Amino acid sequence: MTQEYHVTSLVVHAAPGQVAKVTEDINALAGADIHAVTDEGKFIITLEGATQGAILDNVEAINALSGVLSSSLVYHQVEPIEEKSEETP
């Protein structure tokens, strides 16, 4: 079975008064990285995971965070991860 690597980017809008809490909560998610955030509550986030389900779970978790107003999927890429054979050095 071929393993996969998924990477997704999101724009997340949060209530301005909740930026610190939303930052903390997103940083607690496995595979989530915040690349930019504004005082007005706009975030640029990437999610990485082994399955589409793992990515969707994190998107749903972000949408459920207190203070998050909306999120928009910007990009999603899937790459196969080739397993090395025992003969490959």
C-alpha cells in the first residue's frame, strides 16, 4: 500500500479579541503551523498529515475553536511516499 503525504493551506479569520487564544489552540494541533497572523485576526496556516481524514479532522477542529469565525481552504496537495526496499541503500 502506498503511503501519502498531505499538505493543505488555510486562511482562518478569528475575532480580533481572540487572536492569542486561537493561536494557542491551533499550535496545539498536530501537524498545524501558523505562518502569519494579524492583529485583526487573519491567519495563514498549513496542515500536514498522512491521510485526507487527518487533514479534515484538523480543519473541523479549527472551525470548532472558540473565536474562529471562518476558514477557507486555499490549497491541498497529495504526494505518494515511496517505500524503500530492503535492497535500497
